[in-house]
Amino acid sequence: MELYTPVLALLVLAGGFAAFSVLMSAGVGPKRYNRAKLDSYECGIEPTPQPIGGGRLPVRYYITAMLFIVFDIEIVFLYPIAVAFDAMGTFALIEMILFIVPVFVAYTYVWRRGGLDWD
């Protein structure tokens, strides 16, 4: 357990700093609310009216988010293989190919269906 003591101390310190920062900013910060501050900000232009509940986002937004997650996870799994590739040899090459092929097939499917076009 003594090996984990510095990690736990760091977690407690980080959590304490985060809580302290949030509480102090809420307690000490100015409280001058007006309509302009409570309104949404859209890059310096007048905000467009939104329906109650925030409106609906297009499905293309969610598809792009899922593609990002898939390729992000792919990189997370490929990085350790790339680091230890010399030690694993041919096994690593075969595993990497077996992992990349389904992802590449999914990518070509989405590309052919037009999921990557920003119309």
C-alpha cells in the first residue's frame, strides 16, 4: 500500500485544488448578471433564436463524433504495439493487420456513403 501513497496524495491534492478553485471563483467572483451575459455567444454575431430545449442537432454531427471516437481508440490500441514492435516481431504485425483491416473497411464504408462530406 505504501507504493500507492504518493499517487493517492497527488489525487487528494488535485481534487482539493479543483474544489478550492471552483468554490473560490463562485464566492469571490463578480455577480453582475444581465441579459447579454446570460445569452449564448456565437463568435461575435447576434445569436440566432433557439427553440426551447436547445433544438435538434443533425445526425451528421453524431456520425462525425463516433468516427472520431473509433479512430481515437484505434490510435490508443496501436501505440503500445508500435512501441514494443521489435520485441513482438511477426505476431505484432499480424495482430496489427487484423486490427486495422476492420477499421479500414468501416472507414471506406463511411467514405463511400458520404459520411465525411460537409455539405
